[in-house]
Amino acid sequence: MTTTMEPRISLNVEIPEELHESLQSYVESHQSWSQHRVFCAALSLFLMQNGTSDRRINRLYLDSLFDYSVV
């Protein structure tokens, strides 16, 4: 488990209303997940599937998937 806090960058993005509603519903019904955790998992998986070979991205994905130090 990682004990150091990674720096965070705040993003302001627009997403389709349907996606937002679905995300809110998911987060409300899965208490261990937060918007932050979902976005970290989704973005890191997207990058890994599209050619990023940075081990830090792999680590972020695994940490978010298994709830290690992403909240």
C-alpha cells in the first residue's frame, strides 16, 4: 500500500447528462467507490489500452481498482 500522497490536479469537464446520472447512481449504490476513484480507474485503463506503457499509470489503475490510496 502506498503511504505518500500523490499530487492532484483538478479538472473541470463536461460530460453527457446520461453519463453523469449513471455515474451518480453507481457511486450511490457502491459506497466504496467515489467519482475520483471511478475517473482514475477509467482514465488509467483508457491510457493503458491505448499504448501508454508508463508503470505509474499501471500503478494508478491497480490502486484505484483495488482501493489503495486513491481516495
